Amino acid sequence: MEAPQQTRHTVRIVICPNCSLTLRGAALFFGGLCLFCLTVAGLLALRGMWPILPFSGLEMLLVGWALHASLARRYRAEVITLTESDVSVESRDRAHCLRTVFPRHWAQVKLRRPASPLHPSRLTIESHGRQCELGSFLTEEERYGLAIRLQRLVGRINESPSLALGPK
């Protein structure tokens, strides 16, 4: 979720996805699921329904791929650092780190409505034709709360509230 840290005239917000499944838990789940599904498939193959074996194997490969993709999310993080002059966003995953810096005086925080009810809203920081999306992994409520906090800290265009007072 979010963990704000504040030093003298610098505010730092770290956001990361909620990944409660541990490696051990994922391994136990996947092992148990494989054991059950392949046992059932083996018993059915012994009764003459051998075509079920490749489908069961493919099913376990797909579940393994989905678990791997889910576990890879735990390495994602976004660090938003606000100083008196800049707003920087550092997006990290396991292999990459991308840093975008905006002048705080000209930066705008925008929360855009979704194009359809099935899509999430988009939270961006924009300035001089550039934009950076934040919190794509957050829930709608978390994204809305982050947007309000950032709007208070960044201010409107041509407005830079003091960071010395801290967020309210």
C-alpha cells in the first residue's frame, strides 16, 4: 500500500502491490494442485481415457505460468519524492528502474475516469506534455486517496504549497 516518509522539506511516498502469497505458499498450492489433478488424470488414463493426460499437463503449465506472473508483481514499487522544486516518480520492478522528474510548480495531478465501468481510473502526474501514470495496481479507493494526498502536496498549476507543514 502506501508508506509516507517525510524528512526536512522532502516528502516520500512508496506504493507497492499487495502480494500476500509467499513463495512457500505458492509452491504448496501448486504442488497440491498438481498432485490432485495429475492423480485424477492418471486414474482416468488407466480406464482408457488417455487423451486427458496432455490436457491436464497443459492445465498445470497454465496455472504455473499464472502463479509465476502473480508472484512477479511483488517486485514492483513506485516511489514518489516531492521536494520544494521537483516531483520525481521512480518506477521499479525486478529488472528495471525508470525515473521521471517534473518541476513541481508546473506539475498537475489528475485522476481520470475510466472509459468504461469495467476499466480502472488512471492517476497521472503531468507537466509540459509529459505524463507518468501512478498506482495502476491500487484499488479504486486507494488510488482516489493517493490522488487527494498528491493534489494537496503538489498543488495546482502555478501553485506550490509548502512541504514544511506536511500533508494534512
